[in-house]
Amino acid sequence: MNAEIQQPRREAAHNEVVNAIRALAMDAVQKANSGHPGMPMGMAEIAAVLWRRHLRHNPANPQWADRDRFVVSNGHGSMLLYALLHLTGYDLPMEEIRQFRQMGSKTPGHPEYGITPGAETTTGPLGQGICNAVGMALAEKLLAEQFNRTGLELLSHFTYVFVGDGCLMEGISHEACSLAGTLGLGKLVVFYDDNGISIDGHVKGWFTDDTPKRFEAYGWHVVPNVDGHDSEAIDRAIVAAKAASDRPSIICCKTVIGRGAPTKAGTHDSHGAPLGDKEVAATRAHIGWPHPPFVVPAHVYEAWDAREAGGRAESDWNTLWSQYTRAYPVEARELQRRLAGDLPAEFANNVRALTDKVREKAASIASRKASQDVIEALAPGLPELLGGSADLAGSNLTLWSGSKPIGKPGGNYIHYGVREFGMAAIMNGIALHGGFIPYGGTFLTFSDYCRNALRMAALMKIRSLFVFTHDSIGLGEDGPTHQAVEHVASLRLIPNMDVWRPCDTEESVVAWAAALERRDGPASLIFSRQNLPFQKRSAEVAANIECGGYVLVEPETIPRAAIIATGSEVGLAVEAQKVLAQIGVAVRVVSMPSTTVFDRQPQSYRDSVLPLDLPAVAVEAGSPDLWRKYVGRSGEVIGMSTFGESAPAGELFKHFGFTAGHVVEAVKAVLARLN
């Protein structure tokens, strides 16, 4: 058979393989009567070239340590990912494709980590996926530097990302991509789906950036003006990107959204709605796909099947691992431990030793300093601890004596710059990659900037540790712009987010230890600027700190009321308890460093700390509403119902009623109402 005949047949076969993505995407969206068919149909050629020629993965083991990572940052196009996973042989059968966006399926509306085998992260809020990918690429680079040896490169994988116009409009993408260029993440490759369409229509009315120049300014390798429907051009661009090992790459692909749909291709009508039965039928004819919905021919499955190649790739890596284990047994055990997410065997002993030291010293210091002391004590035994701060390290005290900036040998600290949102999302990517436990700090009031990344960490149940200092009006002279009032309460509203606001050095140790030990969710660690008094407690009492709330002070006689407090207000509660004792009013003091952890305790324990028949007053220099569930309608809450003021912290606490005298009067008022 001559070349003139062979070439059209090869092209026809290739088109059929690519069109399998388009067919599955439009059929799943049509059946669900909901979804986004345009992106999967427009990026089908790009996906086919990447997954069939370059992506190193094993469908039989989605957790293989040295797999390439693939992130769909434009997560509304989730059917592209699901089609790829299904076609290449992951545990995602056709029935799951048919159940797209339905209750209990493995194919939710946007990709979800932990739900779909092969989904590396949860995406949908635009811009965050690319930031996660920056974190993944950074984790790969750092682990490779730490563990790879000449001839035994255990960790050498790429991170590939699909992004759209929306991702690049979101400010967070500027934060992360700027930093990625500075860090020289050479194994990060981004595909920009430049189709000129968003849900509101043609983006030329609101997005006219010169994207290639933007990324050139970041220090990226840029491949501009690639025909996103020319498979050979795409392949050449990927080869060039992989060769640019000293910097990240972006491949700017000109595509047609909804390609293949006769009347809706290139329009926003194909972006976020089913094509409609008539258009789906016309698309089938137009692209030459005669098969019924959810039917893929055997030869197309065979062309996509990546199980054999993936098995060989992982088998080769396992051979390399065996060689590495023999040559470097200590390093192999350490890498294995870290990738598994296990803490070192001596961690618990280190925490106990630190706790004993803290009790003996009994220092009254700012809890931000207590936090730094915990890091200083535990970090030498936690090589996986990867710190950082959004330009406030000297204030939030996230640095320790062993901190070394990324870019230097043994680097373990990321100077994120003034990029709070980017920091949080990059941390999530680091946690998702494995091998590190990331922590990052900023002022509590700037948790608002991080908010959606915090939510995503909680949704994905990953171990990202967010350090927030300067936690209330105690910040002082910087005034209400920087004084966190509603922030602790808002963080507590995020499901699966553990929020700790410790009152002294011992509670700070417990908060850090609990956050590090927890494997199914993130933590927000809230610390003060001002000094806080150390609270002496017995070992028996201290054992209950980890329950989130506990009886710190118990009167000699049966208590008539309880004062609940957190952080800097615990000292006030203890002072008030002493004043009340002098006038014959027995009061229990409950320290509640973590309401989220306390609420998970058995009902019997919670009732023992806060009996239903015990009147209560809650004190916290923040939004008061949450505390109503603990004090009831008959109780009192001393909180902040307004913004703060610019003044020294001591004056502010007096001005807003955070004094022992005010707490005493509140307890008296509660008891008077009940008599």
C-alpha cells in the first residue's frame, strides 16, 4: 500500500481516537442535562497527544510515586479528565461516565481528589489548579534534590496543567506563576486553552492580555501560537517544553471551543450547557462518530489503553527502587516513610520532651513566639516540614534556626512574597504531591485572601497547616484594617478545618502536635502578638487539652457557672474566677482552644465539661455568634460586634470590655436572671 493511501487512513484512525473524547463529553453532559462540553471538545487533540505520547502514568496504580501529575485547572471541563481516565484504563467504568454529575458517582461536576481514581486535585474555582500544580512541581524538585543519586533518579516526573482564560484572569494565577518562574520549576508544563470564550461570551471585551509576553516576563519558556488541533504541532511544543529544564513552560494553544459541533462550536453556547439532542446528533455526523451514546469501539479502547505501558514504566521504576534500596537503605526508608505520610517514630517522644520543658519553664510569652518555639523544637526531627510565609516571617515567627531558603542546598523554607492566596494554594499542591507537610504563615486578617484555598484544603482532607498570627484587637496600633474580628469564627465555619487558638505555651504545643498528627484535614493555628500568661495545670488536666476544650480551673465547691474562653481571653477568665471566688461565687473556667475538635468529642465528655444545667459566659475577642451554642439563651457572650480601633492593645481591651471586671459582672448578671 503506497504512502498516499496510508496517510489518510492513519489520520482517520487518529481522528477516531480523539473524537472518542468529544463523544463521551457531549453524551455525558447531555444525559446529565448539565455540564460543560466545550472545553473537552476543544482540548481533545491536546489531551490525546499528551496522554498517548508523553504522560508517564499507570492506570493500575494511580498512587505510583513517580507518575507524572496531570491537573485540569479549568475544572468545569471535568468530562475531559473522566474520558481520559476511562479510556486509558483507570477504575472508572462506563457506568460512572453515564452517572456524570449524579449522586454518589465517581464523576462529580468538577474533579474531586479522593473521589475519582486518577484525579490529582480538586479543581473548579478557577486559578487554583495551576497553583496546586506549582506546589506539586516544587515538591518534586525538592524531593529529587534530597533523595536522587547519580544514576538512581527515583523522582523525575513532570507536572502538566490545562488552563483556560478564566484561570489566567484570576489574580491567584499571577501570584503562583510569578513565583514558579522565580523558582525555575523546569518540570512544570502548562497548556493554555486560548479559545477566546468564557461563559459570558467573547473575552476580547474584558481580557486582552498578551499572555505570551506576560509569561516571558515571569521568566517562563513560552511556546506561542500553537494550533491546538494540529497534533504534530502540539507534540513538537511538548518536546520543546520538556527540554527547557531550567524554567517552567507554557504552550499557548489556539483552539475552537466545542470543536465538532456544527452550529455551537466557537460560541459560548457550548461552554456551560448541554449541546441539545439535535446538535449532538449533528455533531456525530460532522465528526464521523456513528456509534450510539456511551459506546466506544474495541479498537478505539485498544488505541487508548495505557495499562501495559504504564505497568512497564512502573516495573522499570520498581527495579530502580530496588537498586536504590540496596545502595542507600537509610534514604530509601526515609523516603518511603515520608511518601506514606507517616511521622517519625520519635515524634511522640519529642512532643513529650517539649511539653515537659514548657511546663518547667512556665513562660508568659506571645503565642506566636510559643509557636516558633514549637517549630524550633520539632522541626529538626521532621525533615518533611516545609515552611514558608507571605512576607511576614519576622512578625509571624515561622522561621526557625534551621530554616534555609528554597534555592540553597537543603532549602526548607519558601519565601512566598506578598502572595497569601497563592501561598495557600501552593501549599495544597505540596501536600497533595506527598513527601512534605507544608506550613505557611500570615496575619489572621489576611486569611480572607486565602479563604478559598483553605476551603479546598478542607474539602480534599489534606494536611496543610496554616499559621495565622496577630489574632485580634490585641494587634493594637495598626488598627481595624489589620485587627481580626470575624476571622476565627469564619474559619470555624469551614467543614473539616480544625481551628486552634491556644492560650499559652502548653496549649501551643498541643495545637501543633494535633495538627501534625492529623492526616484527614488541614488546621488553622491562631496565635497572638501580645504576651499571654502561662496557665499552670496538672498532668491530668493537661491531658485533656487535645480534646479541644477542657476544665482548666475547677472551684473547691460545686460550680454555679462556667466561663469559657480561648487564647488571650483565658487569662481574663482565670482572673475573673479568682475575683468571684473572693465573693463566694464558685465558677469553673473552661479553656476551649479548638471548638472544632471539642465538638467531635463524645457527648458524655462534652457534658462533663459543659453540663447543660451549668450557666455559662463565653469570652473571646472576636465575633460572638458562634458562642451562643455553648452558652444558650440564658448565657452571655463578651465578644466583638464592631470593628476595632487604632490604639495600644491594653487600651483596646479596656475600651471593648475585655476586662476581668466585665467578665465578673457578666457572670453575676447570668446568675441573677436564673434566681
